[in-house]
Amino acid sequence: SSSETKALFERHKPTHVIHLAAMVGGLFKNIRSNLDFWRTNIHINDNVLHSAHESGVQKVVSCLSTCIFPDKTTYPIDETMIHNGPPHSSNFGYSYAKRMIDIQNRGYSEQHGRRFTAVIPTNVFGPHDNFNIEDGHVLPGLIHKVYLAKQSGSALTVWGTGKPRRQFIYSLDLARLFLWVLREYDEVEPIILS
């Protein structure tokens, strides 16, 4: 809600913001709800960034996602490759909404001199994760599958070919890096945290 977001900024008057608000989910939830992911996240991002701008926040660090990178790309990937092609079709709604944070940050920087930037964490895991096999992310889903297989004495089945490579980052390490970005990183260009 834009009015609730604006009221929150007016009430607390933050000088610095780490923007983590998002509608998130695993692969199957994205496939089922691409439009919902697009609309909800576009509204969340615009509400947070516009309220930050209007209330004179000194710096905003937003969170992007590795899924923003093009589906067809070369490796290794880097921050300059975000807009080089469409993301994977399975989660295009979420991916494009997250990409738009980069566009908004550049706009607020160029037009208003705002210090808005974004980080791109690798796959995050940690305490209080979503361990739902259908709607959670890969690592907590695998942990849940291992737990169920061990509990029932059945075989462990892992989907996929085994060829894709992924990097993971522990949530508390990521939190420390967010603080570093908030204090030390002054570029508008997003930065990968892994």
C-alpha cells in the first residue's frame, strides 16, 4: 500500500533503508503466479523507493535476485549483464520486477541525485527459511527432502540434470555484507554478493 508505506516513512523518518520487501517463492509458485509476482513486486518497489525519495532518505540498498540475469548468457556472469536478454520464462514476472529496481535506482540517481543502489545475492539460506518443497527455494527444499527421506527410509530424489551450478550465501553473512554496502559502496550499479 502506497499510503501505508508513506505513513511508515513519515512516522520513522529513516535516513538509510535496506529494502528487502518482496513477494517471493520457489520455482513452482513463480510458474503458477507470474503476473501476481510482477504486479505485487512492482508496487512494493515503487512504494518503497518513491517514499524514500520523498522523505529525503540518504541511501537505499535494495535486494535483487540472481534470476534477473538472462536465461541465455555466457559464464561467468557479472553485474553488467542484467539487461542483456530475457530472464528464464518460469519466473519472468518476479525477474522483470526485480530488474526494474535497477532502472528506478538509475532514474533517482540521475534525476534527483539520490544514492540508491542494489545488491544481487546468490541463493540465500538460513534460519527461519521456507522449507516447503513446492514453494521454497532450492537449499531449504533439499534439506526438507533429505529430512523426509531419512525419516521414512526412502530414497532421496533430486530433480534436474546435475549440470547447473549454483552459489549459496548464508543469510547472516549476507546481512553483514548489506551493512558494508550501506556504509561503503557508493555506486548506483548493482553489486553481486556471494
